[in-house]
Amino acid sequence: MIAKEKASESMNYLVLVNRLNPLPEHWEDGLETVRVSNSVGDEVEVERKTYAAYLLLRYDLEENDGIRLELDSGRRSVAVQQEIMDRFTEKYGADYAAKTVAVPGYSEHHTGLALDLYYRLDGKDIYTNEEMARYPGIWEKIHAKLAAYGFILRYPDNKEHITGYGYEPWHVRYIDSAEIAGKIMSRPGMTLEVYLGAVNDADPVIGCGPSALYSEEELKEAAVQIKCKFASFPGCELHALRYAGDPCCGAESLQRINSLDPGRGFIQAAKFLSDFTGGEGTEAGRAYADYPWWLGRTANGGWQLISWGQ
């Protein structure tokens, strides 16, 4: 382990870094990190106290549950974050990248307090997103023990409109307080944003169908894309989001979205309508109804959010 930079006792372990809040200036001045190697030989950098807590969590899970945790990633520079964004966009498409990778400068990974985990199963490293998603039972056991060591699940399911990211069972965040972590983890779907009072804890009604064009799962994927974008609307509170119906998604709509983003070659279009209370950047306090969102999909890609509000 190699110590990096001078530590500060005044470090804010409850710092909020998300789509609306960038990494605070001079954060690195009070940061002390260690560098370690994982099971596949990659070097991972982590804030010192975060790593110590991770080792305790790892020991508990291995001794009592037979789960061997590993670190996939910890602290990242802005340049590295940009590389990840570019790689995910190329591999999975812009829609998936937008809801899973933070804009450089706005990534929680810049803090050194966020960890992406993976694990070994029967002697094999399970570390791709697709592989890890196949074992929800393992993540349930991991999540059950996070709070005791000062960690929280950072991006819960169905909270994309608050966190700005889809469900990531592998992304945990150290907050240096088992008591606070317990309060957050004891409430299903609780987020750091809500605990800190940055946003209200809203549970919007999501309507994904019926449709003869798209499956419910396809429409849910489109809704997640919209919810992730909505998290960048400061002070706004989402109440409902619903599919506008097949008649809104015909040839005329497809022509429209291709004109808005020419050269992409969209072959399918979808329209959603939302109800929300306005905040910064909109008319604060106003009740918005039937606010439109347009998405397109190419032959080999997922949903792309094309326009909203028009």
C-alpha cells in the first residue's frame, strides 16, 4: 500500500457528488489514499479509511457467507472518467453510458469514497455488469452488511430520477458512520440525496404500456433513460411518467426525431409524458402536466433521449 497526499481530519465523508454537484475544489488537498491490486492484477486507489472499512466488510463476508469480495474500481481522475465514458458509449451505446457513467468532474469516484465491487465465485472472477446481474442473491447478502461498516448502496433500484443512475448493486459509498448508514439502508430505496435534504423523496407513478409496438421491458428501459435525465433538473420533483401510446410513435414521429438528430438512423420512436413540480431552470412551484419526452432507437442500440419539453 502506498499513501498519497496529506490527510485531513476535517474531511467531509458525507460530501454529495452527483449530476448537479461537482467534486468540491481542493478536495485532493485533504485526501489520503492507498493503492492495492485486485485479483485480476488491476491497481485500485481508495481513500484510506474507506479501504480499512472495506477490509472489515470483506473479512466478514468471506468468513460468514463464503463470498470473496474484490475491488473493481475506486478513485478515478477526471481523465480516466472520460475514458470510461467513451468506452461505455462505444460498447453499450450512449443511453446505457448516460445512465451508468458520471460526467467527468461529477463522478462520485473522484472522491475516493465510492467503490465498485465484484466477487469470485467457484474460483472465477465475476466482474462484468452482465455476469454480476445474474446473482441477485449474492448482492442481497452483501447489501445486508454494508451499513455495519459505514457503507451504503448508492444507486438503489427505481430511484434514477433522484440519483441520476440506474440500479448498480456493485456501487457502494463509504460515509464513515454506521449509525447514519443504518438509517439509510434500513429504508428501502433511501438515497444519500434524500438523507441530506437535497431533494424530496418522491415515488413517481410510472406507466409503461399497453403497447403493440414495444414490450413492457423495452418501455421500462426507455423510462429509466428519462428518469436519469430528470435528476439533472435541479429542484424539480417528478410525480408521474407514462408512455404516450403507439399512435404517437409512427412514421411522422420517427421522421421528426431523425431530423432532430440527423445521421443516427433511428428506426423506432417513443414518446413519454410526465407530470412534475418545477424548480430551478423551470417555473419554480408550477405544476407541469403532459411534459413530453422523445426517444429514438437504432437497429443495434438502446434508447437514446432526443428531446424534451417540445
